[in-house]
Amino acid sequence: MFNILKEKLNNVVRSVSKTAEKIPKKITEKEISEKDLSDALDDLELSLLQADVALEVSDKIKEDLKHALVGKKVKRGQVKKIVEKTIRKSLLEILDVPKMDIEKVIKDNKPCLILFIGFNGSGKTTTLAKLGHRFQGKGYSCIFAAGDSFRAAAIEQLEEHGKNLGIKVIKHKRGADSAAVIYDSMEHAKSKGIDVVLADSAGRMHTDQNLMDELKKIVRVNKPHLKILVIDSLTGNDAVEQSRKFDEDIGIDGVVLTKVDVNKKGGAILSACKILGKPIVGLGVGQEYDDLKEFDKEEFVKGVLE
């Protein structure tokens, strides 16, 4: 997992350290200039882009390295430690997004409506089911709202998850008004004392105005307590950049990144945190219902640097 990002970051450490530490043997320390770092920092940008790291992320790391090294007198053998410490600090700052206490939101809003949105094929419906399974394990009652009435077999897929988990699915016929399906699901939850309504929605591109208008209507009519954006981590920076449009149009409360277990690059996590600045609700690491991992920034940074 994240082998490419790990390789690229380690290359950056070696390259910057080697370039900055060209100290003549007779001299024990040297003041590093920006010119000393120029080529290495250009290589850094290219290397990180190849690992799906957004330009904003590489720019921050470059600036942090300049601040830590340029104009500083360093002794022979010290540069690598400074570079490693600086990159670690940069990554932790990039990943320092707000936390989300979903259980508090559920307890404060019963029934709590959680809407799942995202692109086609991002793993949205499976993620919804995984969170339903997690909530069940914590003692919360749940229902699924089949708000994706657009995609063929979407309702059947959600019903299969519902059957596997013992969770009721509220549905209308295919092609029905998604906002109405979710509204009826909330009414059912209120009448039955259900804790959480997990609502599916049609996968859509940010450029599909009709589907984006439908999404705005869902939000306007039902006022979800949480809006979770599901991103396929394999699609890299494109998906993260396009996700800005979702946030601008309806507001995103949290992000789930899927297919992380088969993602060798890993940069999408850094990009999502830097560009969207939203809590990472979980990481999809497999197809089983338990395969939704809590995100730990310390663990992530340790994994890509050591």
C-alpha cells in the first residue's frame, strides 16, 4: 500500500540531502542557498506529481524545506535529519484536518440523515453499507434509503446489502424522485424510532448539471445532517480536484477514500486533505463489511516515511 508515494518521498529525502550537503571536506559546515536546492526541489515536484500528490501539497513541502534550509549553516551529516524532520512536519500539517464525531451527530439528531454522494463507480453504495454495519455494531438502529433511482440495478444492490446486514431498505420504483424517496425514509424512521438513515444517491460527474440540480434538491428538501463524499483513491488528483465542485454546490462534511488497499500511489489522501480540508471519515480497504478503516495521520506518515 502506497509503495510509490513511499519511494518518491524517500527519493526526495536522498536528493535534497545530497544536494544540500555538498560541503568540501576541509569545511565542517556550509550556509545553504536557494540555488543549492533548486534542481532537487524541481525533482521533488515531479516525483510527487507521479504519486498523485496535488501541486498545492508539493508546493507546501518545497516551501517548508526552503524555510528549514536556505540561509542556514548546517554541519556535515545534519542535512538528512533536517530534511526528514521537515517533510514529516509538513505531511502532518497537511493531514491536520478537523475531526468528525459521527456518534455525537447521531445522538444529537434522531433520526440522523447521512447522505452519500460521489462519482460513478467510486464505491459509494458499498461504503454506505459498511458504515451501516459499523453503526449496528455500536447499537444504533439503521435503515437504507434507495436514493439512487437512476442507475440500473442500484436499488437491487442496496437491497442485497440490506439483506446481508438485516437492514430495511426504503425504495420507490426506478426513475422515482430521489428527494421523495429519502423524505419517505426519514418519515418511516421517525415513526419507527430509527436512529440513522443512510441515503444512497446516483453517482454523477460534477459537469452533469441535471444530476447536480437533483442533488441540490435532495439537500434542500431533506437537509441531511451529514453529507459524505466518496472518492475512488485510484482516480488520483482529477477526482479530488473535481470534488471541489461538490463542496461549492452543496457543502461536504466528510470524505471516504475507497480502494486504498490496492492503491500504490497514496497521494490522493494528501491531496484530499489539502484541497478539501474535510475530515476523513474512513478508508475503504477491501470488500468485506468490516473493511472500513479509521484514518490515523500519524500511522499514515510513519508508513510512507519509514
